[in-house]
Amino acid sequence: MQQRPPLVRARPAACLAALAACVLMAAAPPAQAQNLEVAVKATYLYKFAPFVEWPPSAFETEVTPLSICIQGEDPFGPVLDRAVAGQRVGPRAVVVRRMARVERNAGCHILYAGGSRAQSAGDALRAVRGAGVLTVTDSGHETGAHGIIQFRIKDGRVRFDIDDAAAAEDHLTISSKLLSLALSVRTRR
């Protein structure tokens, strides 16, 4: 009898299909649009992970959890907690951490920089630059504070741009599959 792989194991093809479904989602009625937008962005945050290769030094062990850090303003609240509950990326559990300020060695693998009075999104991005952190921002926030991935709304749908040159500077490799879903890509040098 052939043994099936565990269901909790990340499968890039399945993750890619889920990402594509988020991209192609029809616009919701105005009353539901904001809730849908938050849910789609929350899902994207952990669905990006199987398409990113971190430097070996980013994780202490083979099973160190993948940490999604929310710095400053948290637009996701319990929606993100529910989205990642029980999720794994390969052997790694996915955990969410919220912080007013982020420092270089905060242990974040994915950082959503929302900005706050305690630390602007731009300052948060500068704090982790070069530390192997996939940074994510929202186009509706602080001018000039762009993460490696930046969410934006186009035709009523949550989409994103990718700065692959910034990813290279951070020692991250983003899969061509994820790059192909971006609205725009700033290519590596």
C-alpha cells in the first residue's frame, strides 16, 4: 500500500493555486469589501512563504516556526490568527507575533510593516534591511515605505507588486511562480 504524504505539508502547486484564486476573486459588495480585503491579505501573508527561499541562517533548526510579525498598526486582528491556525510550511508551524517596534534580530521571517507612533513603517523596514526578512507593506500607508512585496488594490481586487532586487539584497529568492502573479516586478540586477 502506497503511503500518502501528510496533508499539512506545504505543496507549492496548491499554494500557487490558492494565490491565483485570491488574485482572481470577484469584487465584493461595498459593505463586505473591507472584510474581504483584510481576509485576502491575511491569507497572502502565509501563502507567500512556500514561494520564498530564506538564507540558511534565518532558521535555527529544521522545525523552527515561520514567524509572521505584524509591526505597528494591525489591520488583520483575529482574521490572521484564524487564517494561520494549524498551517504549516513544510515542517514549520506558522506563528503570528505582534509588536509596536521591530528590531533587526526580532526573529521575523515575514514582516508586515504597518507603522505606528512607536516606529514608522519606513523605520521598521530599515531595521530589518539585509536581515533575510520578507517585508510586506500596503500601498495605502506611509509614502515611500515599500516592502519587498507591496499590496495594492486594482480593479477591486487585492494584488501585489514585488521588488525582487530588494529581495536579492535581503538574501531571499522568490519563486518565478510567485513573480508571475505580481502586477509589477522590479528585477534583480
